[in-house]
Amino acid sequence: MFKKILIVEDENWASESLLEKLEQLISTKFESTVMTTVRETTDWLARNEVDLIFMDVQLGDGLSFEIFDQVKIQVPVIFTTAFEDYALKAFQNQGYAYLLKPYDDDELQQALDKIAPFFDQEPQEIQYKSRFLVRYGMRLKSIPTTYIAYFMAEDKILYGFTKDGDQFIVDDTITGLVSRLDPKFFFQVNRKFIIHIDSILDMLKVGRNRIRLQLQPALPIVIDVIVSEEKSTDFQMWLDR
């Protein structure tokens, strides 16, 4: 279940009350850590791992959503707050439940039940696509995924481009294909392009939060490859893994 729990709460009575409830509701032993500010939580998460986070929204030095801008959080977060206004933002930032203070044991239990499947699932090794069988006229060729520089969707057709500049048609859609590629190496930068990390020749920030890419080999047509604004933050985190 939950071995390490982080509580981000700047009111002592609230964190102590939550811990009491958790000790009654969770049958297994767990470690707990309490943080009270955005700054110390960010520093702590940069150096430590945790299974579950309980997080108040309004802290002494700002809103807890600022933490998500500084560190990547991939575990479930249960928000606990006295304010209704932040629910949408909470669910956009790993929020699995939103508890309004004062909440009772039943509400807390429901929140724990909601995230239980996240921990009960046994990890399964994902098999990513390792090669593509393509046709060149009457000939067939098997191309290892490691040889591919990028994919481009154009006029409802998906093309693959090898690092040598060869082009082939992929019998798939860009959305269907991206989940079958290893995310360590491939990233969908916009609706038209999935790129391999080794295909990036140059990057230039344009506009408020977009990035123009120069790819290698060069594209056969003149087209700007732009990392869309909504993907820009994830793209930069992908590059910085």
C-alpha cells in the first residue's frame, strides 16, 4: 500500500488530525513527513521519493500548485483545503481527490479507496515497438525503430523517416503510434510530428512558450516543426531526464 506519505500543510492541527485519521484507516505501517511551505516541499521532493501526497492549497508562501512548476510529481495527490475554487486546477495537477475541510473519516476513506487501484496493480513490463515492416515496391524491408529519426502526418498519411533520409508509409495514426514507441527516445511534439531525441539538430524558443526544432535529416518539404505550447513544458522535462 502506501509506504511513504507526504503531508503538505501549514496548520499544525490539520496535519496532526490527518495523521491520526490515517493511522486509524490504513492497516499497514507507513512513514510520514510533514512540510509547511512551497519552498521546503519543492526542495524535499527534489531529493526524496514518496508514494502519496496530501496537500493543502494555500500555504504560507504561496499556492501549492507552484510546486508542480518546479518538480515533476507522478504519484497521486489528495488535496485538502477550505476553498472550493481550486478543484479544477487540483485535478489538472495529479489530483485524485479534493477534500473540503472539515472532512470526516468516511470522506477520507473514499479518497483512499479511489487511489487504491493505483497501488494494487502489479507492474507489467511494456513491450515497445522494435521494428517496422515496410514495402518498397515489390520489396519488403524490416527497419529497426532505433534507425528512425521522426514520423510526420501529412494528408491523413503517416510517414516514417530513417536517419539516412529514407521515407516510408506507416499503417497507423500518429496518436495510435505514439503509445507504442519508447518514451525515452520518442516524443510527440505536435499533431503532425513524433521525433526521436537524436534527430534534434537545433532548438529555438519562439513566441511565449513554443520551440522551433531543426531536425536531421532535413525534411523533404519546407515546414516548421514547432513544439506546441501545451507540450512545451513536458518536452523540456523529457530533454532533461
